[in-house]
Amino acid sequence: MRSFSMPKMAISLVLALLAVCILIGINETGYNRSSEALADIAEASHTRSSLNRLLQHVLDAETGSRGYLLTGDPRYLEPYNAAVADIGQQLDALRLAYRPSADEFNTLAELARNVQRKLAEMELSVRMRKQGNEDVSKFVLMTDVGKEHMDAIRDQATKLINASAARMEVSQVQVRRSLMLSRVGIAAVAMAGLLAFYLYLRQTTALESAGEQQQKVLQQERDLLERQVRERTATLAELATHLQLVREEERGHLARELHDELGALLTAAKLDVARLKSRLGTQSPEVSQRLQHLTESLNSGIALKRRIIEDLRPSSLSNLGLTASLEILAREFSERSGVEITTGLEPVELDESSQLTVYRLVQESLTNVGKYAEAKQVDISVRNYGNHVEVDIKDNGKGFNAAEVRPSTHGLAGMRHRVEAAGGRLTVSSAPGSGTRISAVLPKGSAAAA
């Protein structure tokens, strides 16, 4: 069923995409062609109007000049002068419009020459009339030269007007074709859409039954994956616990080696310096200063060795107990970092592994405070209950967004695994500007074993 429905889905999708592409192409083609045709119509109409205005201006100029020649009234020169001024502007506009067409531009050039001849004739008549040569002006008026010029102007203007009308007709035909193409295309796309919808309706029932079957298969696969994930998670948890134990054993081994080997070497060196200093007796100030500096360096090395050993494997935990070890850890951290630490530690009964877990939890929390929190005060509390122990480390630092931080950030993953490996639960509460609180609940006794 799945292999049968997928080709139909592909066919429907292809048809839908094809219909959309065809519709978009038809609309774009029709729009572009219609836009071009409308632009041509507008340009032809504008050119035609310009030619009509040119003819009207020539007629106005001729009427004004003839009125002045017949009456001698200067008022007739006002429309004549206005028409002559507008004729030049109309000719310039027409030259720009007809420049792309060579034939029509040549016709316009002939029209312009005839217009110039007509204007020259009228100007000559008006000038003669102004100078008092009425006989000459009337002679020019009575000749057929002006009529010949006007006939030529009308013929050439008619040719240009007919050419504009022809372009308008072609553009109108183009618009009608574009509209017809859009109608046919939309009808075809509508039919394709109906066909695709019909195929989709036929597929719905088959897809529903196939979907139910797939859900069953997916549920089985999901159950299998969940079972494998649980097994792998348990394996990884065991491996992480083993690595943690191996790490603690290596730390203990390294601490013993440092205590036995390096401690013996530093102590022997310090004794040798003391013997050398006693045998030299009175010596120069420079030698005494060098010996004193060497002694101080050895003391610093011995102190550093002790601090490293305590970090690797706190001897106070096995010798003094958990409460004293946490007090020493808090005091030393406060002296190094300058952060004020208050403690409220109740005596607890935990096995050695759980005590080490609590100690490492507090140690890692203080390390994070020193690196990231920028806190001024830290509160450490250990409370003893009947079946469990609660550990809280709170600071007043800058905090962070606990919902966005990665689980492995700030050593949280190691602390969480250590606490959960001991059968406990770790909770981290923090917000920007509100400090951080790390809480752990550890079972004790039979509860831890369970």
C-alpha cells in the first residue's frame, strides 16, 4: 500500500507544481505583453495628440496672421505669437517620440520643414504689414503658396496620425490576445487542479489505512529503540561509575606516591640544608640569604605537595571525618579566594563512598563559585535525617539560566552522575542575578543499598 500510494502522491505533487508554474507563467506573460501594449497605446495616443495640437497651433498662427493682415489690429498677433512659440516645443517633443522609427522620423522632418516654410511665409507677411507694405503683404496673402504648405502639412500629419492609429490597433490586438491566453490558461489550470484534487480524495482512504499500519510498525520500532537506549544507558552509567572509581583509585595512588616519594625527597633536602647551614657556621650574608631562600622554597614545595595531595585524596576525610574535612575545605577556599563562607554541618552517618561523594560535590561547587559565580558569600549546609542526608551549597553570585545551560557545563554532569551513582538526586536552581543553589539528597544505610 505504501509503495502504491507514494507514486500517486508524487503525481499529485507534480501536477500541482506544474499547474502553479503554468498559472504563474501565463499571468506573467499576459501581464508583460499587456503592459507593453498599453504602453504602446499610451505613447501612440500621446503622439497623436501632439500632432493634432501641432496642426491646431499652425491653424491658430495662420488665422492670427490673416486677421492682422486684413485688419491691421495688433490683437490678432497675440494668438499668432503664442502659436508660433508652442509649435517649436511640439516639434521637439515629436522628434524625441519618432526617433526610434526611421521612416516616421523622415516624414516628421518633412513636416517640420513645411511648418518652418509656413511660419516663414506668415512671418514675412506680418513683417511687411508692420512696415506698411500692404500691397506686398496682400500679394503674399492672395497667392497659393500658403495653401500648398498647409496641404503638405496636413498630408504629412495625416500619415503620422495613421501610423499612430495602426500602432494602437496592433497594441489593442495584443491586449486581446493576452486576455484570451489568460482565459485559456486559467481554465486549463483549473482543470488540472480539479484532477489533482480528485486524485487526492482517492488517496485519502488508502493513506489512512497505510498510516495506521505504519503507526503500528513505528510503535514496535520505537519500543525496540527505547529498550536498546535503556540498555545502552545502563551500560554507559556502569562504565562512567567504573571510570569514576578508577579515577579515585588513581588519585589515591598518586597521592600516596607524592606523599611517600616526593615528600621524602623534599624532607631530605630540607634536612640537608639544615645540616649544611649548621656546619657552615658564620658565613657571609649572601650565603645566609641564599640558604634561607632555599629553605623557604622547600617549605613552599612541601606545602604545595600537601595541598595537591589533599585535592587528590583528602586525608582529613579518613582521619577526621566528613564534617571536619568540609570545615577545612571551606576555610582554605575562603583564605584563597576571599569569599566569605558560612557552614552549618550536622554529623552524618554515611559510608566511605558516600562521604567522598559529598566532599567532591562541595569541592566542585566551590571550584565553580571561584571560576564563574563572582560571589561574595557562600552558605554550605549538611542536614541529617532518618533515611537520607541533604547537602546545600548556595552563593549570591551572578547566577545563570538553568534552563538554557548545557548539562555538561560547570561540571554539572560529573556532579549529577556521582550523586545518582550513590542513589541520590541532584537539583540545580539558578537565575541571572539571583545566585545559584545546588542541592543533593543522598540515602544512607539500607536505603543506599536498595
